Amino acid sequence: MTDGTTSVPTYVYVTYIRASAEQVWQALTDADLTARYWGHANISDWQPGSAWEHRRVDGSGVVDVVGEVIKAEPPTCLVITFEDTPDAETPREPSTVTFLVEPHQDIVRLTVTHENLPNQEMLHGISRGWPAVLANLKSLLETGDVLPQAPWEMSPGHV
């Protein structure tokens, strides 16, 4: 019997971006922008209780992640559930991602907290994935373009 908690640690990533809170919010919730820096369109109306999906933009239409919007307080806080095995025969409790956007003069501190992870494998995957996605987001907002190569395609330990 389990009490619903997991032994997998919560993942937290913090970055600072030269942008307004509104620009960061738009980058997190606009399907066309997420398609540019994430390779997936995040699709939802971003209202609490609404579904969202993480759809590939390679023409396949495949949805790799689904979830529900738990909280949406533009432009400072977005909380979603994150289910990366939506078609699994034995559904599991989804993890939760919180995007906290804290403006300070001409910059924003973006904190991404991913909790209730089901296993070490997912922790390993997001530990590589979030930094790559958020670096691409930062580059897009600060320079107007994404990084020249998709950062998540780098092999681990590549120098």
C-alpha cells in the first residue's frame, strides 16, 4: 500500500531571462511559440480544469504528453499535470509541473518545478529535457531565434 508519495525527488530548474513576464507567459502558452523552441505545440485554452496536450510538429500529429491545467494566473503562475504515458494500460498518477514567472525590472526569473515523478527513469529524462527546452526558450526570447541545433539531441556527456 502506498500513501501517494514517491521516493523520487522533485526536480527544480531556475533560469533568468531578459524578457517581460508577459513575454515568458506567451512563450509558455502559445502553441506556435512552443512549437519553435520545444518541437511540440502545447495546445490548450489554459483555463483551470481544461485539458492540454503536447503535440509533435513533425506532421505526425502524435501527442506525447497530456494533462490538465490546475492553475493559470497570467503572467506569473501556471500549474499543469504532466502525463507522459497517456496510452499506458495501467494509468499512473500524473506528475505536476509549476511554472513560476517572477519579474524584476528588465528580467524574469523562471522557476520550473516538476514533482510527483513516478520513477527514476522519468527524473533522468526530465533532468536532460528541461534544461534543453528552457535554454531554447531563453534564446528565442532574448535573440528572436532558437539555438542553431536542438539542444535535447546532444548525447549525454558530449563535449
